[in-house]
Amino acid sequence: MLREGGTFCAKFFKMHDLSYLHVMLKQVFKDVYVVKPESSRSSSAEAFVVGLGFNSGGKLVMSDSMQVLKQIEEIKDDDEEDALTF
């Protein structure tokens, strides 16, 4: 989960339609870069995508799995509060 203005970096393997990934990330980041470090072998398909300046448009953006984890944490918090109430 990212906060407003946050930075995202992920290693990935270059694919044929890299433009789709770029377009999707541009929707929520001010700047998006695809970088291949000089130290990486030229024959390697690995690269990094970096998103700077996260902007969710005021909406919280979470994957389905992150939403499930958040719900679990909320349930745990509720259980702990109930345990402290006499």
C-alpha cells in the first residue's frame, strides 16, 4: 500500500507489450521510468520499473489480497479491544 507522493520500484522481466504497464502506472504516478542498470548483463531481460509521486486521486488503491489482509487486521484489532473491555 502506498501513501500519497510515495515511490514504487519493482524488478520485472521485459515483455513484448511494455507500453501497457507504463500506461497503467502513469494513471497513479506523476512520473514512471523503466530502467535497466548498467551492471545488468545486456542479454538479461530484467529491468526495473520506478513510479514517483503516487497519486490515488483521493482513493485508496489496494489489490484484492491487500483488502483481505486489511480486513484480517481490523478483526484482530476488534478482538483485542473486546478482550480489554470488562
